[in-house]
Amino acid sequence: MSAPMQHMDKILIEGLKAWGKHGVLDFEKQYPQAFTVDMEIWADLSKAYLSDNLEDTVNYACIYEVIKTVIETQSFRLVERLAFVILEKVFRHDVRIQRIRIRLIKNKAPLEGQVDSIGVEIEKNRTQVLLQDTCKIIETNVNADTSAKTDTDEGYRAVLALGSNVGDKHQNMQRALEMLSDCGGIVILNKSKLYETEPVGYVDQEKFYNAAILVKTTLNPFDLYSKIKDIENNLGRKKTIRWGPRLIDIDIIAYERCVINTKGLTLPHKEYMQRAFVLKPISDMPDAVEVTGLNMTLIEKMTTCADDYQGLKCIGSL
């Protein structure tokens, strides 16, 4: 087993109980059985124990919901697969998590003889899990023709989040949608409702309008990101402080079957699972939820668990 990462703090979750339908026998697929999970999470928590601020640490309550939801809403033949999927979901929940050890026990396993339980213990770092993920890494060809017209039968689906809190916020977002639609290689498939949300981080500013859309695109993720930045600049977005006011903000939240971790682009988006102003609009679109790799139960629980959930209000159509 690999040694823990150096200079990392550790979060402990012990004795988590959940019931799920996992196993190879028919009755195991029909009737829930009891599972117990112990988890050790390595992350740099130095900022949290100096600031005493929840945003500076891994949210234990959300991790609990992630683990419990995977066990209760999905079904696998092997406990090895169940443990790995839990690892994957927890890593995706918070980019600060660098290593995890999980001990997954199936209580009262259906074996002949005197056996109290069976289980597995797996330890992986972030890179190992994302590289073994079943997601497809889409290779970028810098010479590819990305201007080809797309339709709903070709390309890849992607989830985009939009936000604005400067000027005519609704009009800013509508203009962004028009410019996205005018781009070669992008078709808007679905739109969420429009939400008014409290600012996060820097609170001395106007409330935001937020929404999400599902698109289909023939552009690779990097070219899509470049197009989005061009649209933001053309609409007049100026660089400000982090979490500061913005005329328009467009983020790629997830790109179908794709995992990227570069300095300029990280997919899925590294913070979206902690933000109700992103999660709630996505939950309006079941096909967008599918692209994120989550499920509706998990995304709804994450939404209510997020720090900004109380300030979120639906105000109509996008």
C-alpha cells in the first residue's frame, strides 16, 4: 500500500452506516444490505485551522452525503467497484483532496460458515483515480478544423454555467446565449431556470443572476474554452478581484466523458459541487445531470448542503 502524501493533514470519517443493493446474488440485488465505511482523507488543512472558516476545509457533511448516496442509489456486483466509485465521487467533490483510504465492509455477507463480514480496503491518490476513470480523455488536435457546423447527432455534450451582477443582468445573459448560438460548432440543447443568488466570497456587491445550459459541440474542450473567453471579452467583461463583480461569467462545468487537469482548464470544474448557484440550475436539466456523471439524488443533496443555498431564489425563465 502506498504511503500517505507528505505535508498533508488527515480527515477521519469512521463507522458510516448505509444500506445498499450490491452483490452477485439475485436477492442481494433486490434487498438492501448493511454496509459500513471508514475513510481517511489527506488534504492541506492549514488554511482552515488558521481561519476557522468552513470554506477553507473539506466539508465533512457533504462527504458523508456523497458516500451514503452512492451506496443507496447505485448497484454494483462487486464491493471493489462500489469502493472505487465512492473514491471517484469524493475526489470530484473537492479538488483539495489529494489522497483517500477507504475501508468498505459488507456486514453479514451471504457466505457459508462463521464470517461476520467481508470487505475491501483501497488507498489511491487523486491522479490514480482520475487516470483509471472510465471517462474518455479527449485529445486536442491544434490543427483540427473546429469551425464545422454541428447538429444534435454529432459532437459532445457540455454543461455551461452563466452568471452576471453588473448592469442589465438578464440582458447580459441573453446576449451571451445569442453569441454562443452564433458560434460555429455549438448548439444549445437545454436551459435551466433563472436564479437570483447571494454573492460568494466577496459579499459587498450586487446579487447575481445565475443559470446553466446544456450544449452540444464539435469543438474540443480547449477550443470551447477559448470561444467562451472571446464571448466574455466581446461583451465587455473586465478582470476584477476573485469572486468580484462581473458583467458576464461563463464556465465549462463538465464536458461529456472528459477529464482535464491543466493550469488553464480543469474539467469537471473544480468548485461546482460546492456551489448551489451552479448545482441548482443543473438539476433543472436531467440530461445535464447525466453529463456531470452524478445523479439527481446526489446533486440535490449537495445543493442543500452548499453554504450559499439559503440565498438562492428562482425568478423565472432564462
